[in-house]
Amino acid sequence: MLSEVQGQTLVRLARQQIEERLGLAAQAPSGADELRAQAFLEKRGVFVTLHRNKALRGCIGSLAPVEPLGESVRSNAVNAAFHDHRFAPLTAAELPEVHIEVSVLTEPQPLAYTDADELTRQLRPGIDGVILQGPGNEQATFLPQVWQQLPQPELFLDHLCRKAGLSGDAWRSGRLRVFTYQVQSFEEPR
């Protein structure tokens, strides 16, 4: 578990990385000493989410712990701002209106289920992030925060299947692999 102070360090790091990429960083990033703490050197899955006027403006991350947490926040902040295929690259003019959130993931765990009813009963809205894997290479995830927009498990799973390129009701077949994870979420003050 990260402390709130550590979480805010990650949020500042994400903003500084975006500012630097836009050519706006006039000074060395603050918090360099803090980032040497063991918690930031551990490999963790992490997502960086950008909102502009409360609407999604970019969200990129890694489910697997592939690089140290500090490095993962840096790379995912840049990717969320400039390489999310759903949006044009972020501009300097937009940045003052952007709100940044960093989600640090637990290790995804397989969720065993026998049918659609059991699957929906086992999901914990607002707590579980969900990964669906189709019979081919289809895969998609929703962070636990998405439950705020899609609070019913059936609707949540329908949208997640479509995000993976599957039919909305593919989750009812029982042939998808399902994993759940939780997050520690940190965001900029509003």
C-alpha cells in the first residue's frame, strides 16, 4: 500500500512528464529524492487517466508489473496524453483544464465461474477492475472507477465485451477468461 503522500508524488510526476513533453517544464522535476523510495522501485501495474471538463481525455496503462512504478507512471502519462488512439494528442492549451488520476493495480487474479449468473454475483461494483479475454486475442479492461458510469454488472460486462471487439453478450457464453484486480487511486485536487 502506498501512502497518500506517495500517491500525490506519482500524480505530480505524471503532470511533470506531460509538461516536459509539451516543452512547458521550466525547472527540474520536484520529488526526485522521493522517487528513490523502495515503493517506487517495485514493479507494479499502473494506469494514468486524464479528464478534461470531467470527460475522459486519455487513459493508458499496463496491467502487468513490467517496470518500476515511477517509470511506469512516466511512460503511461506520456502515452495517455499523446498516444491514446481515441483522442488527438493533448495540447498545451488544454493542459490547465486536465485533471490527472493515477491508479496503482494489484496483481490480476483469475475469477472462476460456471455461468453468467455466477459471474455477475461474484463481481464487486466499485471495487473490482475486470479484465476479459476472448477465445482469440481479444482483451479489454475497465478500472474499478468505470463502475461509476456502468453500475449494473450486466451493463458493465456488455460494454467491456464491446471494448474487446466481442459481441456485447459474449460474457454470457461462459467461454471468456475473467480476471479481477483492485486499485489504489490518487488524483489531483479538484
